[in-house]
Amino acid sequence: MNALALRIARLVEAGGPMSLADYMHLCMADPQHGYYAKRPAIGAQGDFVTAPEISQMFGELLGVWCASAWLAAGSPSPFVLAEAGPGRGTLMADLLRATAAIPGFRDAARVRLVETSADMRAAQRDRLAGLHPDIDWTESLPGPEGGPLLLVANEFLDVLPVRQYVKAGGAWRERCVVADVAGKLSTVLGAGAIDATILPPGHEAEPDGAVFEHAPAREAWVWQLAERLSEHGGAALLIDYGHGKSGFGDTFQAMRGHAAADPFAEPGMADLTAHVDFQRLAAAASEAGAVASPVVAQGEFLLDMGLAERAGRLGAGRDRAVQERLRGEAERLAGGAGMGSLFKALALCAPQWEAALESLPPFARRPAARPADPPAD
Ligand code: SAH
């Protein structure tokens, strides 16, 4: 049994069954034994590959998005250009490179990386060396000092912990982690139930065994982001795998060496995630005062942003192999069978930025406003 499993077993012995959210948090964030403290997570050598590691075009198009939003909002200076959960720093490197020639953007930007892991920060520092004169790190969302906020986050929300509730005997009970006498971890249904008002519509009709995932930590994070945007201006683009409509299902998973693993076998050794419920996050953001775009598939978003044209431009005058590679990357990012449909994009903005961002994807996907009803006679 590994050291973290032993600690979790002791915690369970002392405090009773542990929520999945607490378990996830310990596995990922424990400073000594947590996943991000010690594993080379991302990339071919790691456990999973992310969009910016697949193609430079991903970070470039997100850079175009940020610069377009900034220009449309009147080129505020200074502003904070932030990324939450920047991984190896690849997305931000591509974003900065792609926007270097946009007059004023680079000089106005204060680059802030929201990152809790010291190892990841070190990797980001290496990757971004020399790319911008004002780069700094924060543990949580940057404050209002640097002006309006433009934030991107890819595969960040899915690492924030979720709770699971399982329908049993007509009630929704919380799934919790326990340990047997040998310290082996498994799950049971705990005594805790969920307030029915939090459940999506249709929960009464779900059969026993149905699972509902609730992510208060994600909602709280988006709530705080939305407040920051509405009070001090700005926009954010959140990309992750998940669903555009709230529903039921068990999406809690562990990835290790590019394969699914048992999430309870060796805590801290695998990447633990669960799908993101974008409908709830959009609702939380609106309640907190920001404007939420429609939730669109990643493929749709990237194609709207000009992925095909970008691939064409990068491949122009290059040999067949390069062109084929670029086409393959675009297909992987935007194709309907994989990331293109599983991943979703949601943008948020300050109410005072809404008019400026109207024609920018994914806001541009909003159904046209219905003409006002004719006045009654
Ligand atoms: N966006 C990157 C990496 C995603 S992995 C990419 O697309 O490749 C998740 C990242 O979030 C890692 O950098 C991890 O260290 C960071 N992270 C995890 N929990 C965090 C938290 N609570 N606050 C800030 N960063 C966090």
C-alpha cells in the first residue's frame, strides 16, 4: 500500500467515510504524495495528452480569441492575461507567440498563471522564459490591480473535485471512500443525502443505481471568476470535456499511462477527473453577474475561429508530410468522433463587454434575438 493510501485509511478510521471530493483533492493536491506534486502528468511520456500538446494551432487560436476580445473591448491597457492550470506552459507559449505582432497587446498584458503545483510552475517558467517581460504566478484568480481580466483555461475545471450521489431506495446518497482492515480502499454509500433542489429535472424518474455528480468547488471557482469579470471587466474562455446539459452518469475516472486505471488502487499515482457540467457553470456565472455564451463543441469553436484556414496557412509551401501532419492535428482537435465533440467551450464576459463580443465565437452562436412581440391592439 502506498503512503497516501495509508494516510487516507487512517483519516477514514478517525473521521468515517470520506467524500469522493475530499478523496480527489487529497490524491491530486497533497503537497507530498499528490499527483501533481510528483508525476510527469502531461505529454507522450505522461498519463494523458491535452489539446495544446497535440497542436500549436490550439494555443494560437486561443490567442486570436484573446486578442480579438481585447481589440473589440477597446484595447484596455493594462489588462491581465491569465491562464488557469497551465500545465507545461505550451498553450500560453503558443498564445504569446501568435499575438506578439498585434500592436499594443503584448505591452498592455500582465501575464498571470494560476497554478498551485510547484513542479508545474517550474516547467512553465522554463517554457515561457523570454516570451514576455511581465509573467508571474498566483495560487488563485488574480485580483483587480492589473485591470480587466482575459482568462483561458483548458482541462482545468475537470481536475477540481466532484461529489457523487447514487440513487438507492428512492433517495440520493453520497458515495464515499472507506478502507478495510488491510487499508484497501473502496466505496460505500454514506449517510449524507443531497438537497433535491440541486438535482437536475427528471431525477424522480431515474432508476436506483443512477449517479449524479455535483462539483461545488467548480461552481465556486466559476462564481468567483464571474464576479471578477462583472466588477472589473473582462472575458474568459473555459474548455474541457463535459456536457452542455446537466444530467446523470458516472464520469469519475483515473488515467495512467494513457489508459484507464482503478481510481482507488494507488492514490496519487493517476490523474483523477470527472466531466464538467457546463450548464450548471453557465448558470452559476450568470447568477454571479457575468454573461455566459452558449456551450458549443470544441470542434465547432475551433472551426469558427479559423482552424482550417490556420492549418492551410501553416502548411502552405511545405512538403506533403507537414501538410498531412497539420491536417491530422486539426482532425484530432475538431473531428466529431473525438475531442471535437467530447470537449466543450464556454465563454463568459462582463456585461459591459457583451456588445463588443457578440460576433466572437462562441457568443456568435447565440440564436438571433426574437423580434419583440407586436403590441397588442
Ligand atoms: N491546461 C493544461 C494542463 C491541464 S492539467 C493543458 O491543456 O495542457 C491541469 C493543470 O491544473 C495542471 O497544471 C495542474 O497543476 C493545475 N492545477 C490543478 N489544480 C489546481 C488548482 N486548484 N489551482 C490551480 N491550478 C491547478
